[in-house]
Amino acid sequence: MSDSRNNDEAEQVDLADRIANAAFLAVMGFAQLLPYKKRIPLVGWIFSRALGPVAGWSRRAEQNLALAMPNLSQKDRREIARHVLNNAGRSMAEIYSGEEFTNRIRASAPLTGPGLPALEQAAAEDRPVILACAHFGNYDAMRAALSARGWPVGALYRPMNNPAFNAHYIPAMRNIAEPIFPRGRAGFAAMLKFLRGGGMLALGFDQFVHDGTALQFFGLPSRTVLTPAELALRYDALLVPIAGVRQADGLSFSVEVGTPIPHGSAEEMMQALNDDLERQIRTHPGQWFWVHRRWKKRGG
């Protein structure tokens, strides 16, 4: 009886995954029929006006905004949440636009920021680099911009829970830049080999991690991963914050390389990254993915 119930539940989950994947592919398939400059804003509109509210993402973003930025009015929170989901939709459409997206990045050469000279020096010296990035702007604009310089930038990714979605999402990520490494023992070993060889490795740090260290983010305690700082210390790697900031036209980017983080304790280094990200978010609040459960009651 128990096995039968478990099988039924698994089939329901599998069916839900297939339906969600089919709906996503239908949206992207229709969008691909449009010119790039119409495609990107259309998918942004669908995410912000339809998908986000139905999925509960808009509500969660507004709740997180109320927690982290309590001085905002309800109207402002609602507007920022709409921008958040619009940016998420645009970013997804850009990933699935492949060469159209990467060619635009190459043509605009958008790398800038106070940390760029240090990054160029590290590349010339084959020094390992940890690129500390967040779900801000478009993460893949950064990968495309570095790849355009001839710098192979590796990235660690977590496969989605939906296998049908992974079948096309992972190849789309590879089309932007390689190599990419799946989370897990084999992927982590390959990632470390790449880093030790002088590679640039993009690592996210802006999601809640249950076994992370309680650091401050928007004046609130939040469990933060220490891995980017720990790897920088272990391999004498340059640690720099980096972000693909979406510009006012909604289509172009400035890939900003922040001031390198001095080596110290892992906790101090990651707090510096949290502070830098908070500064970026306060400047462009609609470009960070406020849907993440960044602050959880459990564990601080």
C-alpha cells in the first residue's frame, strides 16, 4: 500500500514537472519567433505579470523587501518586486538566445570597475581567481564578457530538480561560456583542478546555507557560505565581487568588477562581500532576486 502511494506521488511530481517544462518551452518557443529587442522584454513581462504572481514569487519578494528595507512603502515594494521578476524573465530569455546574447556582449565590451586592473593582472600571471557573484542583474552577462576576453571562466551549478528542464537548461548555459561544473564530488574535483591551473571560477554566495556562518546582510543575521573565501585563501586566489548590471535600456549591461577583497579570515572576507552586494542592491533594488529565502528563522 505504501509503495503504491509513493509511486502515485512520484508520478504526480513527474507530471507536474513535465507540465511546467512544457509551459516554459512554449513561452520560449513563441518568444524565439520575435526579434531580440522584442523577445527579451516580452519574457520579462510574462514573468512579472503572469508567472511571478501565480507562483507566489511576487508575494515572497515583497515580504523579503519588507524585512530588509522596512522604510519602503507597500507601493514601492510592489514595484520593486515587479522589476525583480521582469529582470529574471529577461535573464532567462537572454540565456536561451545563445549567440544573439553573447554577440551583443562581445560587441559592447562592457567590462569596467575598480577591480578590472587586478583581474587583468591575474589573467596575465595565470593566478587563480574567485569571481564572487550573486543572482543580480544577469550573471551570464559576466560569463560572456570574460569569455569574450579569451578568459575561460568556470562556474559551479546545481542541477534543477526537474530533469526535463535540465535537458535544455544546462546546454543553454554551456552555450554562454564553458566550463561548467555540476555540484557533487566529481564536479567539485574538476572545479578545483581548473582553479589550481589558474582558472577564473564564478561562485555564488547570496543564498541561505543551513551550515553556513551567521553574518550580517541588510543588518540582519543570515547564514552565509564561506567557500569563496576559503578557496581564495587555500589557493592564493584573487577574490573579486563581480556583477552584470542591467542598464536603463533593459537590454545592455555593464559588467562591474569590484575592488578585490583583501585576504584575512574567511568570515571577514565574506562579510565584505555581503556588504558590497548590499551596496549594489540598494543602488539597483530591482535587479537582485528577492525571491530567495535569504533570511530564515531556523539557524539565524
